[in-house]
Amino acid sequence: MRLEYPANIKVIRAPCTGKIDVIHLLRAIEKGADGAYVVGCMEGECLYNNGNFRAKKRVLQAQKVLDSVGMGGQRVQMYNLSSAEGPKFAAFAREMTEKIRELGPNPMKLAKKGEAA
């Protein structure tokens, strides 16, 4: 089965979501991504013990930072699923794409365009 999700999604694999740091999420936004989301295993089912709980905490921290600078914390999200739920992954991708579309383009990207003009 081939999964269909929006073409603007860039998948970056990590051995565990616990390896994702706040700086990775914020750097993605800084570099021009309109949003970023982390997809990890189900809570309590992490192969590396508590990786998904660490990732969830870091996503919440990134959301707070983005909210505090007026960019909208909803640009960063965390989703949980099992490896057998490919169609759910595609649904999350579509959901996140729609959420970002509602928020609009990354304000940093717009500011950079204004500087170049």
C-alpha cells in the first residue's frame, strides 16, 4: 500500500523521538518551514523507555517559545501512533498541512522577503 500525503511534507527519520530537541523544531521554523511535527510511538510503548515523553515535553517547550514571540505555537505539534498505522500517519500529515494553511505562512519567511526587497 502506498501512502498518500501532501507533497510539501519532508520526512526526517530519527531512531527515537526522544532524540528530537527543542532547537531542531525551532531551527526548522527559523529556516523557513511553516510548521513542524513529531510523530512518535504510542505513549508508554517507547522502545527507548521514555523517548516519546521527552519529545512531547520538548514540543510543548517549542510551542511556548513560538507563542511568546507571536509566531503561534500551533506550528509545532506531536502525534503518536504505532508503526502499523501508516494510513493514520498520512491523515496526520493532511491534518497538520491544513492547520498550517489556516495559520498562514511562516512570519519569518515573510520578514526575510521584505528585507530582500
